[in-house]
Amino acid sequence: MTAAIDTVSDALATPDATQPWRELGLKEDEYQLIRRILGRRPTGAELAMYSVMWSEHCSYKSSKKHIIEQFGGKTTERMKQHLMVGIGENAGVVDIGGGWAVTFKIESHNHPSFVEPYQGAATGVGGIVRDIIAMGARPVAVMDQLRFGAIDHPDTPRVVHGVVAGVGGYGNCLGLPNVCGETVFDPSYQGNPLVNAGCIGVMRHEDIHLANATGLGNKIIMFGARTGGDGIGGASVLASVTFEEGGPSKRPSVQVGDPFQEKILIECCLELFKAGVVEGISDFGAAGLSCATSELAASGDGGMYIDLDKVLLRDPTLTPEEILMSESQERMMAVVVPDKVQAFAEIADKWAIEYSVLGEVVEGGRLLIDYRGQRVVDVDPKTVAKQSPVYDRPYQRPDWQDGLQADTPDKLERPGDGAGLCAALLAILGSPNGCSKAWVTNQYDRFVQGNTALAMPDDAGVIRVDEATGLGIAIATDGSGRYTKLDPYTGGQLAVAEAYRNVAAAGATPWAVTDCLNFGSPESPGSMWQLVQGMTGLADACQTLGIPVTGGNVSLYNETGEPGHIDSAIHPTPVAGILGVIEDVADAVPAGWHEPGLSLFLLGRTRDELGGSAWADVAHHHLGGLPPAVDLAHEQALAAVMIEAARDGIAHATHDLSEGGLAVALAEGALRFGYGARIRLDELCARDGLDPFTELFSETQARALVAVARADEAALRDLATAHGVPALRIGTTGDHDSAAHPAVIAVEDQFELPLAQAKTVWEQVLPSHFAA
Amino acid sequence: MIRIGVVTFPGTLDDRDALRAIRLAGAEGVALWHGDPSLHGVDAVMLPGGFSYGDYLRAGAIARFAPVMAAVIDQAKVGMPVLGVCNGFQVLTESHLLPGAMIKNNHRTFICREQQLSVENTATAWTGAFKPGERITIPLKNQDGQFVASERTLDQLEAEGRVVFRYQGWNPNGSRRDIAGVTNEAGNVVGLMPHPEHAVEKGFGPDSEAGPRTGIDGLRFFTSVIAQLTKEGALK
């Protein structure tokens, strides 16, 4: 950009001036479209706005068509029963009863977290929390879904340390308990980690606010942190290209977060809402002022006038284009009726928040922006915020897909005796993905706010909403890149199925879904096929289960390899976050037992399903075949049994079977509180027609392990029968582990594994790599 | 009813939890604002945890100069019970109401865990309901929790019985002599890193032998001070 201001008059006077549209990430036809929309060339400021708002990251131009078809088209009226705000707003809102509403969302911050792991992850948390605040809610919990490269790769510690400290550093400083998440290591995420951050907020029904600029003459007030040079171009550059050495000089620049500023911003916004001072509040996410002004104006009933000279700057040398693109964190924009500006100022002053009246809602439907007294933007805001190009990208099943699916785990050597089974279990417990994640989760505050009824390593996080009644919510997030790589459609369904099962295992009724879709380049037909398949599977599963998708996020270009190969991109990773409702959080069920002599039941039936399994990965570094089959009717029946067993106070512990199957579920249930377990497999093997190895390590879905008192065995059997879920008593829980009475994980006729040994192996993995 | 004030600084996080704990213990919690120099007639004050002023400069260093702190310091010096938890403890050391200082954990990461403590002094305003030497479990969560002081100060604290809590099982931050909490000479001002307000309600506290999340050892910090203030009130 030149130092001279490029005004609308200049644009008219110099129609043929060369513009850096390519450097800003626009394609030739997109630039020509902007010229057609405006009837002239854009000014520098307008070009900046269109380029960020039309980036993949902001506009969803490659996925929009499919989002509308899949999530829009498949949400039935019945599914909308509890839906108060759906897809398209900052975050979806659902009614959970008692006059309470819950808003929740997950967003990716993948590329910034590779460039600068601490700040990338921290600002990922900050951004999603501001989305929740903008809805009028008090944030009550955060969560994080993390995918890193190989645990022993030399670059992995840099990313792990930064990301974990960043998620913790920001969330802890906001006073938000971190209650749910995943940490996965896989070489496919080398150079392209996934950092998905989620937030849940709670409000009364009447407190829901939408970000619309309505009411002629209403003031537009920007408040929070000052605007600096951070993240300029971040939205379009970081989200639109891969990091190629020696490539074009689209240098990514990362934003720096200040959680203290955000904490006082939260309290200030809540007080502004409570005092009825604001009509609406919008956050500043990607694309900064460009996004906030164009989205607010596009959602309103008029136009908007903004004086850029009124923006409070941290760096006075910023050009108007840079001010519009800056992604400085911890900023918000409010729409305020003129006679309430004074009241707004008093509340902002109380919290020592800086603010500036930038402009107002005007007639005419245009977004008008002046700088130094000259007009630099005159656009229809809808063309910026809502009418970006929509692409129907070609997609095609990759050539390698058939070969991958044909490479089944059947030929892999399986352990043949008890010692081999025990070694296989220990190997998974000591693997990067089967081990305890306490080294990560212990860096997060799970107690703050005093409402956490369950958190990691339980199957779902459970938070009390209403202190008087105990009404609460549960949240679980899941997604398997390995399963999705084998079959993206099934992978999308499996993400939903597992999160659904986890919420129900905790005792909550699944209520609504948010998703975060992490895929490769939409310009690669194979990656695009994975996206369409994964999204379709996810949407179909939600439709069958009758739970609405309330919002989501799509992160594309997660691709670092040469295009067109089996390993070009990350494992396609659709993450489903499922919100559940529990009438009384006192009924929430942990994932492990804390008493000896309880009866252990396996709910569900097992098949030989080892494609994409933890065992195949750990024992043979194998990924091939098909993922476990999905049976959503069985998932629903299983969920009903688990929820009713929790509500009736029968279930002492419920743990879903997922990666590592029964063997790992049994070990995790025992390790949760340090009580052993003894099971036998003969009846199970006879019923399912399988050998002990398959019963222990198969990853068949719709199964769970439940611990009940002997006196409640009949009640559990009755529940299972009523819902048509196979239930078999397979053993009992054992003693608490102590030096005098060492506990064991025992499988009769196969092996006895000292719990202390399992614990050591399970706990040492992450500290041995990262706590040196 | 006994009234216990809870101060909110910009960046305070556990103020609402502290007010809930005080209510559950049977007293009235009174929200106090950092910028308001009045204590509004409360009988005791709690400085809760969080990151006041974003821990800028040093944890607690800026909060110590808040208008409300002048009143807290004055009242503490004439015997008002004051409890500082985590960041509140840091504010108390910065205010010189308590000796020592907190530096970054020796392992340099934030840590959240259910921490076992021994109660070493039951004569303070906030520990009368405990038995000497009793083991209790209180959640701990901090980044800058390593208690340090000169050897002379540490010896003096030990000699005068002013170490109130010691970490048991494992020292989570490298604190000198496993010290988790200390008191002033008069025993009315107590500071500690673990969070008693997070162990006051069954279902939401640390695990205990009675089952997951059943630990409520933190409640007795508040019943202790309520009992002492009630007794003093009766004597007056």
C-alpha cells in the first residue's frame, strides 16, 4: 500500500491502477467480481475488506454449499424443538429447560498454532470465548481438541508445550474450567497440528442477544483492547495457503492474546447486557473491523457509517487498510441507543475498558467508512459479509482409497496366549494415544466456578447450571482421524456416535451438536471428497439420532505434502461436540469404579472389528481396512439404558468402549480411582462366537462397561431388556490398590496385570517426553 | 450473622466461589470492590484467587495498591481475620501482612491437582476447627506457587509455629520446607496457595474416601472463623 490514501474518488479516477489482489489471496475472477459489484475498482480499503471476508476462513466458500445441503437440509422440525438460535450466528443456542439457555461452539486455530504455538492456542481460546459472550451468555467451561505430530518427532515438543500452555494460560486466566478434550498424536499432523477450542455459555432465555446493527441513529461503539498491527492479513493468509518454504511472501503473522483484558471484557459485557444498555454486541474475530462492521451492517436493517479516525490505535502508523484488517485481540463492538451511551460509558469506565464511538446506523443500506475526512469504503455490506463466491469444488474418491480399504487387519499377527494379550494391553496403555493425558489436563483449572461435577478423564464434562435444582449440562467431543481416513462417511458418523455415547455414559441426554471439520485442501478433489463424505456422515448421524447441529467451523488447507498422494493431507478429522442435559448433576456417573465387589456388565455385542484400531496401530503401525460399523439404533438404545441407569442411581460407573476396546475400557475404569477388576470372557466369547483377543481389542461401537451393586443387577438387566440391549455380567470390581493389597486387572484363564504396573506404564508416557 | 467480605480485583476469578463457600458455611458473604476504600462493616475479609491485573509486574504486586487494600491492611493490623488464597496470598505477601514471596513453580508449568496438606497450626482465626496434624485434601491450581523466604525468616516461622499448612505426599511447586500456608504473629491473617473454596460442597470438590468429588475439608476454614468471631461477639 502507498502512503497516500486511496479514496473512492481515486478509484473512480484511476480505474486501471494495479492492485495487489493476488497478494491478498484473491483469485483473478474474484477480483473481477468485486469490480463488477462496485461498478469500479475497489479502493485499497475495500480490497482489504473483500479479501479477508472472502477468504476460505471467513466465507466458507468451498464448504458453504455442502453445509447448507447437509446441515440446513437435514434439520427437521422435530430436531428444532429445543433450538433457539441455529447455524449462522456467533454460536447456536438451545433451550435446556427451567428458563435456561445454553450456547456452545468449537473453532479451529490450527495454522497459527503451528507458527506460534502458545499464542495460536491462547487466541484460539480467546476467540471462541468472545463468540459465546456476544450471544449474551456467561462462559462456564472451555474444552480443547488437540492433534499433534509423532510424539518422538523433534518438532513435537515445541508445539505441545506451546499449545498446552497457551490453552491453559488463557483459559485459566479467564476463570473457565476446562472439562473436556482430546490429545492425539499421529505423524499425519506433523507440521499441521490441530488446535480446536470450544466454549460453553449459559444464560436465561430473555438474555439471548443477536449481533444486528438496527435502529437508525444508534451508535456503533468499539471497546476493549486498542488496535495494533497484529494479525494483519492473518485471516486470509493463514487460512488460504500452505506453508511452503521459498513460496510467495504471504507471511503469516500471529495475534498476541491478553487474557486479563478478556476477563474484564467478559464482566463488562455481562454488565452491559444486564443493564440493558446495548442492543447487540459483536466480537472481533478473524478479519477484525472488516468483519465486525460488514456483518453487523449486513444483519441489520440499515447502513452503517464509520469514522476510522475514531478507532483507538496502539500503533499510530497503521494505514486505513491495516486498521480494517488488524486482528488485534480482546476487542468488541456494540450497538447502543444514543441516550444510553452515557450509561455504556459508566460501565466501561468501571471495568477500566477503553471505548470509542466510531459511527452510527444510517439510512441507505451502505457501509460507509471515512478516514481523514475522505471516503475510503462505500459498499453494500451484504456483498462483503454474505455474498462471497460459493464454489462447487470438484470432488472425487481418491485412487488410493480402495487399496487402503483392501489392506485389512486380518493378516496381522494376533497374540495367541494370555501373556500376549497382557503385553498387547500394556503396549496400548503405554502408547501416545492410549496413555493417561493427565500431564495435559493437570495444566488446566477444572475447579474454578465450583460447578464442575465431572471432568477429564471421565467420559464427558458435566457442569451444574442451576444451583437450586441441580440442572446441568454435559459435553463430550470426539473424532477419529484414523477411522475417517479409512472411510470418511463412516468417520463422520463415528465422531457423532462416540460423543453421543460419552454424553449418555455420564448420565446426560444428548441434546445438540456442534462440529469442527478439519480437512485438507478443497482444491484437491480427494481432500474435497473426504470433506463432503465426512460432513454427510456427520449430518446423517445427527438426523437419525434426532439432535440438531447448532453451528460449526470448517478448517481447510490442513495439508503440507505434495498434492494428490495418500499422505498429502492430515487424516481428515471431523470433531463432533455433543451437548447433553442432565436433570440433576448429582446423578452424573464417573468413568471408573470406587468400590470393590461391584458387578461389571458389558452392554452391547462385539464383532471382529479391528480396522483403524488402537491395537493395529500400536502392535503393527497398521492403518487399513474399514472402520467399525455404525449402528445408530443400537447407540440410541444403549444411551437410553445408560441414562436411565444413572437417573435411577444404579450405575456406579459407566465407561464407553472406544479405542482399545474392552481391554482398555477395563483398565481405564480400574485406573480412574485405583480399584482392580476381575472378568471372565468364556460366556462372552461363546455368545459372540469370538476368541478372547477379539473380545478384548475389537472396537465395535455401541458398547459400554457398567459397574453396579449386586443388589441392582436385576434392575440393570431389566433396563437392558426393555431397550433391547444385550447385557452380560462379565466380572466384578476389585480392591483398592495398596502395598498390603495390590490390586490387579485380571482376565480369568488369560492374565493378571498388577494395577500398579499398568498405572506406571500409563502415566509415564507424556511426562517422559515432555516433562524433562 | 457473621459477615465476611470477598474482594474482587480486576482479574479475580474465584470471588463467586468464595461467596458461595461463605454462604454454605453459614455466614453472609459481602462482595467488596477493589476501587471502594470501605469494607462496609464486615467482620472478616477474604482475598480470593485469580490473576489480579493479569499478574503484570508480579502476581499481587499491583492489587496491593488498590484503594480497598488500605482498609484491609489497617484492619488486619488490629486483629480482623483475613484469608488470602492463591493470588490473595500473593497480595498479602506483597502487602507485607505475611512474610515471604511466591515465585514460578519449580517445574515451570501451571498445575491443578487435589493436594494433601497437613494442618500445622490450629490456633489461627481460620483453622480452629481442624485437629493438629490433621491431613486434609484441598484443590491446588497455580503457576506461581513456590513459597520462598530467607533461611532466617523460615527458621523464625518454624520457631514461632507460623507455618499453618504443609504439602504432604508431594510438594507441587518446590516451596521451601513444603510450606503451603503461613500466618502472621497474631494468627488473624492466613495465606495459602490451595483453594479451600473449592472443597466445600459434595459433588464439586476433590475426591475423598467417601467417593468421587465428596471432599469438603475447605468448609472448615470458614466455620473456623465464624466460630471464632461468634465467640468474640459473645464475649463483647
